[in-house]
Amino acid sequence: MAGTLFFVHGTGVRDEGYHKTMGLIHEGARRNNLAIDSIRGTSWGQSHGVRLDHLADALPPEVSTKSVVDAAMDQLGITIWTQLLEDPLFELQVAAVRGPARGISSGLPGQKLPSHEAAAKVSGLPNALQPSDLDGTGLDVATVKRAADYLAKLPVLGEAAASIGDASDPDFCTAVARAVVALMLYERRTDQPGTAPAAAYEGGIRDRLVESISRALSPVSTKGIGDWLKAKITEMAKARATDLMRTRRMGLTGMSLPGVGDILLYQRRGQDILPSIANELASCQRPVVAVGHSLGGIMLVDLLSQPQPPQVDLLVTVGSQAPLFFLIDALGALRPTDKSRAPFSPWLNIYDPSDFLSFCAERVFGGQAAGIYDKKVQSGVPFPESHSAYWHQDEVFRIMKQFWPHGTDAAHV
């Protein structure tokens, strides 16, 4: 076995990450007996990647000038709805945690259990609402009925009612109303952007609908359960809002923004990066195996699919989005509408099903060129760790060894 393994890293990587990855590649090659002449690479992120200076200046002043906690407090209401739209039942689940109120679980003869009463109220909600209650919301009675029928059958509704002790408690009914509205909006979250109901886009409309549903569930004004549920929800929302604010600030200078930023930068400035990679590849001893991780794989697919690419004997993409970029017409050299230019081959594409940023190339490009192969590895770790786990896996190096070219005219063996 001879030649050069040339590595191109992915998004968000700078010198520290590059050198650590190169160390893993050297060790993996040694451990799996890839007795090649040279392992080289390029730290394009350090020289060409996005700069992080002054990025915080782009944040709204309400976020950048306040403390994380103070900024989070300003977002409590929005954070509660963020949680509800992820889990419409979360308020009812919090209420249910306390367990049945005193005397509720006895089921005495003639006793009207709050759980049964709550289910009846929710089931009857479509008939209790006035037609005007839905005006301007973008929702209809059929949608209300689906959400109400679903909620009425769930044990958590009865458990929450038993915990409160009164199915007509206005604070409980408000929590139920928010659950109903959240269920209706959750149903429409997968709609095409811009086509969801008005209640999804206007907080005032959404909140008025909650009030209407709450009144329909509890038309008689009575004293509520007090602040214990509100305090618990606020406590949870405060923690979540603080975490979101901290994530937003850290993401601007941590791995999130550099990762996304590198992709955006490459889409606009790729012509500044690819020539330097081509020059380094031209100086490599053949056979040359060009290995690209993530965005590095996209770069190599673009570079090697040009009319006069550098001499490379095998392309290896690992955890790469090149097939997806091709299908959405976001590659530079290859386009779905242009069949005159074929992708480079031989091409070995390594993916991990648990890496949500890895995609398959064989079915996408196989009809355009022979010698394109998908190979699966499984790290056993979840995303996003799975996206960086390839260089810890011997199977990756064994697959590359199997496909390693012999001589300058090599193809897959």
C-alpha cells in the first residue's frame, strides 16, 4: 500500500480541532495497518473560515446588553409557548405531579369526580364555543373537535383535574385551554411556511382564543387554585428561557455559528478556498486518496467534478451532505438539470444512520457514473456526537483500506 491520504475537514473546525482530528487519523491508520507514504491535510477553516470578531454586535440590544437572566425574564411568556408547542400537555403534566387532592380519590357514591367532569367539559368544548370565538384565528370547529376529543381521552387530563380538585377551577381551565390551543397549533407546525393559522403568528389572537376556550370551560367566575401552578410553570420557564438566551449568545461564538457560517461563506466564497486545496493536492504523491468530512466532502465533490480537476485516485466523503446539496441544486460543479457533467469516481461515501448530517450518494449519483459506493458504519452514539465520531471507528479505516487504490490507474478492487 502506498500513496497519500489527503484530509479536508468540515464546518466549524479551526486549528485545535484540525490537529486533533489529524492525530486520530494517523493513529487510526497505524492501528489498522494503512501503511501509506503520507497523511496530509489542510486547515482551511483557520485561513478561510468565518471570523468571529464583533459578531455579538449583531444581537438585538435587549439580548446583548442585559444579563442572561434579565433577558430571559423578558421572554417568559414566549418561552412558555415554546414549551407548549413542543409538548402541548406540559402544564397539565406539571399539575398532575402533585397527586389527587384530599378526598378526591375515594370515589364515594354520588361523588362527581373532577377527572370525569374535566373529560366531559373538554368533550363538549366544540358546542360550548361561540362561532365568533374562532373569528380571525384561522382555525375551525373541526380542528377544535379533533384537539378536544384527543385531550379528553388522555389520562393526564383526569390526573391534573384530580390534583386541582375542581374541574371548574378557572386557573385549571386556562391551563386546559392552552393545551387545546397548543394541540391545534402543533397539528399545523409541519405546514408549508407561511400557511399556518393566524393564531400561530399573532400572540394576541392566540391569547384571546385561550381566554374564549377557558370561559367556555368555566363560565362561572370562581376563585382559582392560587399561585402554586403558575409559580411552578414560571420557575420552569425561567430556567428554559435562561438556557435559550445563554445558547443564543454562546452559539454566536461557539460551534453553531462558525459551522453554519462556514457553509454560507463557502457558498459565496468557495472560489477562494478550492484553489488552495487543488494546489496542495497537486503536490501529493500518488495514488492520492482525498478524504473530506462534512463540508470538506462537499468541497472535494465540487473540486473534483470540475473540467480539469487535480489528479486524485479515490474520493472519500465521510458524514457529508454532498448528495443533499446536489438534490437541492446547491453544489457548484454538479447540477440536477445538467446531465453533461458526471460526478468524480471512484467515490466512496461513508455514512452513519445516527449522524443526521450524513447522506447517501449511490442512489443519487449512481445513474450518472459508475464506481460510486455507499458504506455504512455505526458509532453507537447519538447526534451530534455521531457526526464527529468517524475517526474513532476502526471500521472507517478498514473500509478505506479495502478501497485503497493500487498505482496511479487504480480503481475499486
